[in-house]
Amino acid sequence: QVQVLSLRGTTVIQNFGGSIVFSLVQGRGDFPGDDRAPAGAEMQTITVRGQPATLITSGGADQGTLLRWEENGVTIVIAGTLSPEQASAIAESLQ
């Protein structure tokens, strides 16, 4: 499923289903709330595609991962019920 929204400019959201469920969001500028992790989640800085990225992971019943970075003026977010390793692999595979 693909959605195009006018959210601080044009934002494209691609939703994927299957054994893991995740979304790939691409847009210009920052997204609200992207600078903090929910209670109980871990936040760390990693490198993705040569860029600094924020990785937020949560355990327990609400297990999930959010990976966010900026590349060429575009903010990219991968989020869903996937592992940090899966999110990083998806990020590195983007063209």
C-alpha cells in the first residue's frame, strides 16, 4: 500500500505486510516527535548509508523498531515489527 500525503511538504508512505510488518516513510523535513523515544524504549545513534541515524527499539508486548535518518534533504523512516538488523538491512538496500 502506498500513500502520498501533504505533511510538511510531500510525504510518501509505503506499508509492507507479511511475516514482518513495516512502513517506509520518505519526506522533506522533520517529522513530529522524532527526537524522543517512548517510555521503556531504547534510543541510540548509529550510521546508515554513511549518515547518522536514530534507532529506537522497544521490547515486551509492544516490540518494534524505528530507524530514522536524513539523506540528501529527505528524511527517511523505517518502522514496524522488525528487528534492528532487519531495519538496517532494508535501509542499506534502498536505491
